[in-house]
Amino acid sequence: MAGKAIDIIKREGKRPSEQFQRDKLHASIRAACLSVRSPEGVAESTATQVCDAVIIWLDTKPEVTSADVRRKATESLESFHPEAAYLYKHHRFVI
Amino acid sequence: MIESLAIIAFAALIHASFQLSVSMLTLLSGHAIGSKTAHTKLLRLTNAFALGVAIMTMLLLSFFALLVQYAFQAPVPVIAWVASCGLLLGLGLAVWIFYYRNEAGTSLWIPRNLARYLSDRTKATKQSGEAFSLGMTSVIAELIFIFTPLAISALVLVELDTDAQLLGILIYVVISLSPLVLVNGLIGSGHKLSHIQKWRETNKRFLQFSAGAGLLILGFYLYIDKVVAVTVTTYGAF
């Protein structure tokens, strides 16, 4: 499921918009799962399921902010892997 | 001498309650684990980071002690203690008010641009040398808060003999490094980062309160011990 071209507004427009990239979201979800020491297979399948959920949600939207994508991905990740969701949600607020 | 070393140990304990280095170590290990870095390399990175923090703390304390020695010679004049006590009290209140931001996670007082830069640098760190310099940088970045415990320890150190000075520096570095060593040990032994970060978030207000209270207590103690007691002994009570 590649998804249609959707513009992602980054940091409330302070950085240039870019098209939604499934691979980028997949890599970040996978990294969050691996960070809590999940096995690689679990990380892969969780990332795939979260990306699918986010793409279905994006389907009706012409453009969204990166914060919206992160929020939606976190919501979805919480149901599959709460610990990874915690790190994914808070990694910007560690420092 | 025991009293002086106890003051240094208490100042180091206050230093240990400041969290920038621990936050950066948590981020560093999170990204290393997330990118499937081998366990030995992960340990090399985190150990190099901790070593950088230890070396920079030792250098700063030695440098401050040298400055104090050039400026005052022993014994340290009362006015220097008065100024230091004022700094301790002011900083104690500042820690209570400003140290953590009022938002989720463990966001610290540091400006957001600097936080983003440190965060990006931490994520990009792949080599032990980079991790070492990142550890050193984390100490410098928090200098505004650790300056006072370091300065107090330097004032105490110059009044000790040479052997005790070395012991004092060692005590300060070991105690101030203890949270980093603990987190490093937990990561190395396979604990989940989410548990460590959740503990830090749950207890951040307690850490903030104890750091601020520690500064106030040390300030009052030193004011009585180094200012009031000396003044009364020298000039009489009335």
C-alpha cells in the first residue's frame, strides 16, 4: 500500500512541506520498537500495521501536519506496542 | 577534613541530580539500540559518553580550584563565601521554578533550539570519539546550573592539603557521575529504555525538588559555618 501523494506540513510550516513517505514512517516505528528491545520480526510487523493504519487515515486528507501524523501513528502504535508508543511519543521531550 | 569532604560530597550529590547528561545518554542509547547497533558497540558509545562527562567534570573542578587559589589563597575570604551562599540560594529557587518545563516527558529548561541541536547531534553519533565529546559538551551545556556546586567545591578544595584535594576531586567526580553509571549499567544489562525514561518522568518533580532543596540547605549551612561562625569568632557576638 503506497498511498496517494499527500503533503506533510513540517513544524507548523517553519520547514518546507514534503510528500508523505511510508518508508520514513516505517523506519521510525521500527526503530521505536527495536529501542525497547522487541525482536526484529515483531518490530517489522508492528511498523507495517501502524503504517497501514496511518495511510487509511490519510486517505481522505489532502494535507496534514507532521504532528498529526505522529499523533495518529502513536495512537495506532499504542494498541500494538504500548512501550514503543511511549518512547515514540516522548522522544522529542527527553532533553 | 571530613567536614570539607562531606561538603564536597553533598555538592556532588546536587550536581548528580541535574539531568542533561542522563537525558542525552538515554537518547544516545535509544538511537543506537533502535538502529540495531551491536551490544559491544552500544557499550563503547555509552562508556565513552560517561568518560567524557567524567573528564570534563574533573577538568572544570580543577580549573575552578586553580582560579580560586590564584584569586584568594587559603583561607578563602568571608566575602567569597557570602557570594557563594547567595548564588546557592538563588540557584535553589531557580531550580524549583525553571529546571523542568511544564510539559510531558523530561524536557529541561534549555532553549528549544539548543535542545534540538543536542538531540540531533546525539542521534547522529556513531563513533566513540563523538560520544566522548558529546559527554563533554553535555557538562558545558549545563554549566549554568552546575557552576555553583563546582564553585563551592573549589572553595572547599583550596583549603585542604594536596592529598585531600585529590581525594576531594575524586569524590566529586564519582558521586556526580553516579546516575550516569547507574543508567549505563541498566542499559548494558538489557533493561528497557522505556522503563528508565518512565521512571525519570514519574520522578522528575521529586528530583527537581531535592536538587533545589539541596542547594538551599547547602547555602544555609555554609552561611552559618563559613560566614556567621567566622564573624562571631573574629569580632565577638555583640
